[in-house]
Amino acid sequence: RQSKTELEGVDARALRLIQDFAAALPGLRVLLDTDVLAAYHGDPAARSVDEVLLCYPGILAIIHHRLAHHLYQAGLPLLARISSELAHSATGIDIHPGAQIGQSFFIDHGTGVVIGETAIIGERVRIYQAVTLGAKRFPSDESGTLHKGLARHPIVEDDVVIYAGATILGRITIGKGSTIGGNVWLTRSVPAESNITQANLQLDCQDKN
């Protein structure tokens, strides 16, 4: 059994975490406003901000993520994961609460999107359905136990667009202003302002051969 002092310490920590969460809400609201506006301005089918806020699965997913990421950083990974999995179940969009995502983030359509724990996404990034920002490999120790917490997911810089079905794996960097075409499989970094398609990847491979 815990002593009275230990219980008081738990209560004090819980109160502090609740107060910190409440204090963070106005800033999270401002950040979410940028996401809603990014969806509204980025989708020609959007008729109003209210439609975006109430109907778009990408917005529901990012709302849950912004809250979950705060909980994750506060040292509450289970609560964070519960929040992210509620959104995953409702939308088909799987964003790990550890992922760092900048403002004005827009997931269009969204079903099948996966964003890993150590992914870092800059500002004004747009991604489409079935995009994966995943790990290329899972290092383990001599006993076969996976190493936890390693940086293993992509870095996506500002103003990048990633089209439907693209798979981007490993700790690589997608340079600022780049466009990644649909169904591209990418495991190497690309510089700023790149335009990566299946066709130019195939040409690149032929040149190397």
C-alpha cells in the first residue's frame, strides 16, 4: 500500500498535469485554427470553414493528435495513445502521438495515412490518402529485443506535398517545397524543391545501372 505522503504526491502531480493541460488549450486552439484554414483554402470542394471542421476526417485526426501530442510530451503516453487510437478508429488515419507536426497541416481524404512516432513534419505540409511516413528497419539488441525511441521516421520540411499512396521510409529528409508523386516508394533524402515521381525514380535507377 502507498503511504499518505506518496498518495499526496500522486494527487499533486495529477493536479499539475491537469493545470498544464488546461493552460495549453488556448495555444492548441490557435494551432488547430491554422489546420482548419489550411484544409479550407487547400480543398476546392470545401464550401465553408464549418464544413471542414465538422466533416473532414483529417481535421478530426489532427484535433486528436494535437491533444495527444501534448499528453505524450507531458509524460502520459497511455492517455496519448488512447486519444490517437480513438481518431484512428473513426477516420482510418493513424498518427502516433509522438510525431511532431507544424502548423497549417492538411490531410486530404485521409484514409490509410500512417505517420510514425519519430516523424517530424514542418509547416504548410499537405498529404493525401494512403501516405505512409514509416520506418525502414527496426534495430534490435543481441537478444532480439527492439531498440525503443530511435529516430527512424522521415523528416518532412515546410511546404511539401505528398500525393496518394506514397510510401516514405526511414530517417530521411524531404526538402522544403518538394512534391512527392502518387505511389512513390522513397527511401533516400531529396533536396529542396524536388519533384519526385515514379517515372523519374525509374530513370534515376537506370542511370545508376
